[in-house]
Amino acid sequence: MAEMKILTKYIDDPRSNELEFYESVHGYDGMKKALQLKPEEIVDIVKKSGLRGRGGAGFPTGMKWSFIPKDIPKPKYIICNADEGEPGTFKDRKLIEKLPHQIIEGMVIGARAIGANKGFFYIRGEFNKGIDSMQKAIDEAYAKGYLGKDIQGSGFDFDLVLYAGAGAYICGEETALINSLEGRRGHPRLKPPFPAVSGLYRCPTVVNNVETFSTVPHILDKGADWYSKIGTEKSPGTRLFSVSGHVKRPGVYEIVLGTPLMELINDLCGGMLDDVPLKAVIPGGSSVPILTAEECKTANMDFESMAAHKTMLGSGAVIVIGEGTDLVETTYRFARFYAHESCGQCTPCREGTHWVRDLLHKIREGEGTSEDLELILSLSRNMEGGTTICPLSDACVGAVRPTIQKFRHEFEAKLKDRAKAPSPVASGV
């Protein structure tokens, strides 16, 4: 079976969010080992493990930590990005609510590795249950000496602050999150400089997401070699996927990276709901290109396989779509989301997302023309590839253009002048 529970082994225990229970299952053992090591030794262990960030880009975690300047008089900060806002994604929320001490332990290890004495847990404002769970765990950790001054007699100090954001999707981008923490509008910053050099309060800063920090304690406790042998050579370890849509058993699954996508759907999720045929899968949240049913047969759940299929693991949201689903309606809803969530700072995103939404609305209502469909594709080319400060504009393109390209007949069927609609070959799609 592809399922391998490392992060989620105890997630179903009713006491999983309590400190006493977490300690009974070797919780904070990884932190205790880390406190006996030099910061550079911790970074090396995480590097050797091959852990890649679980927030979407898949950047090597240890390498990211190594970018923090070592000899600098400024304070250093570490931030956990718990602003999980990608449509279809709900894996981090489960970790926050059920295993908050695992996240705290990972943050302490990360702070030790980069020399940070203060950290922030930036959580999505709508996660009321998660906020309560996390704050209770922080209070317990302070009372037990896992946070605060001279942690476990090691001489290392680390304070952790919980900060609830206002629920803006854009604040999932790390520099927008940093601006929000500083009390500014959640607008992404131009890079360079990158946060590792000039982040929170213009000081060196590391930002990782919930699942990344949750993985770190297990690597420190059991070793880099143990972790690197799980999964594939370039995508080691396990990863959490939140599966939704037309499957019999939706939910959060922790699987070995490299597992075939169809094994996840058919074996773990019980197959298609009502046994309808599979039509398509969005493998990593609404912002990544869709896969057809035929492409799903050869797709594996790892970074390299997804890249070969010209899509991504993204935020780990697997949206399964059965036959009979109106993909024009689905695509319109995604476009409406991105138009609403654009911060408006960059013209291609501010204007492009709204144009795409409005044009899809016309097509959805049966009022669109073949020119409108071509205009969406033309707009997409102007919205991607570094034309904006952050990737939100690219995310809208990823949610729209591949679906039009692969399921163009569904869009053409709704056009007023569908008899005039050019073929995919004629239009260059």
C-alpha cells in the first residue's frame, strides 16, 4: 500500500493535540537532539534528507536555511506559513488542529538551525479551531520549557507568537505574508532582495509551511539517511494530499512520494463516486494544470513525474473530476476566485484576471463567441512568465488555459457562433 503515516501516525487519537500525549510518542525528541548540535550540523542533516518544501514550489528546505547570513548583527526570524488558502487544500488545517506540537517542535529546530530567537505562526484568520488548538499548544510548550528562555537548559532562547491574518489568498505568498505581519497591506514585494537577506523588519527571515516544519522533527529524530530512502531519489519522503471531488472516500492521505496517481484514487480513496468514469484530475490545487483521464494513467505523485506531465504537485490538493462535470462552470469558478483575490498591484493580474473571469462568464451563459475564447488564450500569454511580482496571475492562467486546451470542445459547445469556432490546430492551441 502506498500509504505511509509518519506525520499523521497519531492524528486520529483524540488526545493527539495534547502535550502529554505528544511526549508519550517521542514528541520533542528531535528537538532535544537538535539542541545538542551546532546550527550548521542541523542544516546539513536537513539538506542530506532531501526534504523539499511542501508549500508548492518544492524548493530544498536545507538549502533555503543555508541562505541565511551567518555573521550579521541583525536579528533573524522564522515564520510558519499556515495561511492555507488554495481551493481544494485542507491538509495543513488537519495538522494544525490535531498535531500542533509537531509544528512547534519543527519551528524550534528550524530556529536553532538559522539562529533565530523569535518566530511567528501566521495562520489563516478563518481557522478558528486551529487558532485555539495552536495557542493552547504554545502555552503548554512555554509551561514545559520547550519555548522561551534557555530551552531545556541548552542556552538557546526562542519565543513564538501566533498571528491570525485576515484571510487573504495573496498572503500565502511569503513576502505578502511578511508585509501583513508588519501591519502593511498584504502586497508581495519585488525580489531581490529575498527574505533570506531582507525579510521581516528587513532582517534575515525563513518562511516554510506547516507540513515542512512538521516533517523536520522526524528527520532529526531518525536521521537523514532514513528519510532519504523513502520515496524517490529526487522526491524523498512522504507527502500529505487532500483529496476531494468525485471519490468514495475523500480526505487527507499521507503517501510515499512516487505513488501512482491512480493508486491513490482507486485504492486509498475507494475509486470513483457512484462508479462514474474518471474525466480529469487537478493534482495540486486549482492553480496547477489539469490532467486528462488518459494522462492520469501514467502520472505519479512526485515532483518529477508531475513536471513531465507539465503540471505540479502544488499545494497537495487532488481534485478528482468525474464524467458529467461541466468544466466550463468549474473553470469559471476558479477564474472568479483569482479575480477576487488579486491584490491589484500588477496590471497584468489586476486587469487580466477580471477579463478572464468576465469572458468565461459570457461563455458560461451562452453569450460568448469564438473571438472571446481566443481572447482568453491571448490574455493568458500576457499574464504569465514573470510579468507580475508574484505568481497569482500565473495561477489564474494555470487554472484556465490548460483546461481550455484539453477540453476545448466543451467550451466551443457553449459558444453562440460555435459553427465558426476554429479547430485547435487552426488556432495554434
